[in-house]
Amino acid sequence: MGDMRKIRTGRHCAFVMHVHLVFVTKFRHKVFTGDHLRRMEEIMRSVCTDFECELMEFNGEDNHFHLLVNFPPKVAVTKLVNSLKGVSSRRLRQEFPDLARHYWRANKLWSGSYFAGTVGGAPLTVVRQYIEQQNRPV
């Protein structure tokens, strides 16, 4: 993990921007295992890299997960979220057919909504600690 206060630079700016994202499964079904979350983290890191973002922290439970993402100002959070949810849903359902049985009717892994909060008010260590303390299934 990189330094949380590291100032990043672009062509015309210097920035430190973090967003706390929470995604919830459709109907809040409890479907994730430790294997699902390990693969999910890999997928999320890959998508973040494509957007020139850095996944600072990841953890979750059986029906939701949290991300702490360091992102540049040129990235719209909504576009990042759409890509994170779309890519992860598609890949997880392909790689783990057992997930499809929970969503055979809706054919969607994620709820249509999400939480996004800027992390400027709370110290990042507090948010990171909160994410680390999630009850991750084994």
C-alpha cells in the first residue's frame, strides 16, 4: 500500500483525492465467500489501474464490500463505479457459476445503488481501520 498522504501530480494539477465506495448485492443476498472476495479484489485493482486510480483498501462481508480508492481529478466517480460494478459482475458470474443461481431472474449481481463518500473529513486511518474490521467470510 502506498502512502495515504502522497501528493500525486497531473499535467496541470497536484492532488490527493480519496473516495470510500460501498457496493451491495442485489436484494442484499448473502452470496460472497472468501474466494469470491479475493477474486473481487483482484478485479477491482485491475479496473482501478485502467482508470489510473489506486485501490488503497478493500474488504467486505457476505453481501457487500468497501473500497478506498485514490483517484485523479480527471476521473468521474460515476464512470469508475459503473466500470467497477459492470466488470466485476460479469467476471464473477463467469468464473463462479454458483453466483448465477442467486440472480437467475434479475441477472444482476449488484443493487442499482451504491455509496460514495469523500474521505477528506475523517482521517484516512479511521476509514482504513473501519474497512479492515469488516467481518470477512472465510
